[in-house]
Amino acid sequence: MIVRDLGIIALSTILVHNFVLSQFLGICPFLGVSKKLDTALGMSGAVIFVMTVASAVTWLVNRYLLAPNSLAYMQTISFILVIAALVQFIEILMKKFMPPLYNALGIYLPLITTNCAVLGVALLNMRDYPDSLARATVHGLAGGLGFMLALVLFAGVRERLELCDVPECLEGLPITLISAGLVSLSFFGFQGLFA
């Protein structure tokens, strides 16, 4: 029963309630890093790690530090501090072991700290899964996997757009936004898949 519940949480988070394509969280890195597939994969890996670990750590911080001491009003600031520490850890690892990817991601890597999808998953966990660390962690992992799915799909679309003959008035940002809207629209087909 628990495995089934975790599977439903994962699939609904990836497909139905995708943070980028259905809830429109994390649009800045979605548009900024999706020009090339390799940078999209690198950013996705970093976001998956940060979302998963942040979900678990922020759940523990809320459960054992904030809630017992009536400090629920400190959730946002404490969650941002946890996320910032995790992003710094990722940044140090990438700079040391993957310098080309670190350089390719540029400013978007530190922006994971302020990525509203990462903070959003932590806050949604407090609302939807306040009594289950496993569900909150799976929700974070699935949120990261959904982010990766959206980013990789859109990177493929943008790489194909480079080869297309786009009208001059739509070149650049306009065709990018139209394409993002069409990719997002395709995910609304999953609505109603899970209750």
C-alpha cells in the first residue's frame, strides 16, 4: 500500500502536477538553460539532488525544530537557508569535478537557491505531507524528475528550432515562449489521470 501511494505521488508530480509545465514554477532556469541538451541534463541533475535533499531536510527541520517550538512563521527563511547550503555544496562539487558543466551553467547554478520550484516543493510538503518523511522526499525527487523531463523535452524542441526556418518576427524569445506554451499544453492531457 505504501509503495502504491509513493508511486502515485511520483507519477502525479512528474506528469500531472509538473512544477514547470503545469504549475509554472522554475521558469527562469527552464528558459535559460534549455538551449542545449547537455546543459539541460547538468542543471536537471543539480535540481534533482537539491529538491530531493531539501525536501527531506526541510521536513525534518519543520517537524523537529520549527513545529515543536511554535516557529512555523520561520519556515520560508529556514527553508531558503537549507536550499542555499545545498546549492553551495553542489556548486563546489561541480567546480571541482565538472568544470566545463560548471562554466556552461554560469549564473543559473547559483539561481537554484532562488528557484521557486525548489522552495515550492518544500512548502507544498508541509501542506500536503506533514506527517510522512517518505512521501515528502518522494515528492521532492519526483518534482526534480519532472523538472528534468520538462527541461530535456524543451531542450530538444529548442535544438530543433535552431534548424527551422522561423519567421523573422518570431525569432528568439517569441518562438521560445510559443514553444514552451505548446509543450506545457501537452502536459495538460495528463489531467484527470490521478484523482
